[in-house]
Amino acid sequence: MALGATTPPSPRLCLFCMSGQWDRLYAAFTIANGALAIGQEVDIFFAFWAASTMQSASGTRRRGLLGRLMGLMMPSSVGAAPMSHLHFGGLGRRLMSFVMRREGVDDLPVLIKQAEELGARFHYCDTSMRLLGFAAPDPKAVSGEVCGVTTFLSAARGAQVLFI
């Protein structure tokens, strides 16, 4: 099918995010906001490193010694998440931020806020949260529920599904 064809989209989109890398989260939220703009319902499931990055952004406390040690190895915020390529110890990310400001392109925290305001539903993988040492989602973080795989599968039934 050619790009721009007029096949109506599914009324729902489910994004499954496993990566906590900045550019992959940026892509996920760009797609989510586009889907919301054309009237689709959007559910985003954050597992493993994506859940960790989204929760770390709010300063969520981790439980236990291992949880705190893992927290030291994770990005301190969504904006501090590494890029998947051209990271160069953070230089690539700073260069990208500079270019985005110069070109007037919204950064990831803005896209996250837009998706939240437009009605995207956020879900954090229960297993990932427990394995990475989170006691519970931070109320200051992006609002969302902690759930299991059955919630994802139920939401994904009949929806477009993208794994990022």
C-alpha cells in the first residue's frame, strides 16, 4: 500500500516500549501524538529500561540496596537518557538538543506532556518495576497504572501494535 493511502486506521494504537534510549522514546511519543491527533486511542506500555527511564525522570525512590545501585546506573531523567547511536558519552545528546532548539522542535518532555494531555494511557510493567527495584510508581511521574502482560494483551486485541 502506498504512503498516504486512505485506509482508515484502527481506532486504537498500542505501543510497547522496552528501550529507555532517548531516540526510541522520542519516536514512540512522536507516533503516539500523531495517532492521538487523528483520533486514535493510544495505550503505551513501558517495560524494563523504558519503565526505568520514565520512572527515574520523576525521582521515584527505589527500594533496597540493589534497587538503589541500579538507580545509580540509570539515567536521572528522560532528557538524560542516552541515544542508541552517536551517544559519545552524552555529547551526541547535547548536540541533538542544540539542533532541536535551533530548529524549534519540541524535546521529549514536551512530547510526553502533550501525549498525557491528549489522553494517552500509560502502563508500567509490574514485573519490570519489581525487578528494577521500584516500590510503586511515583505520583509525580507520568500518570499510569502498574499492570501485567494480560492488560497489554487485552488492550492490543484488535489494535495496531508497535514494538519500540
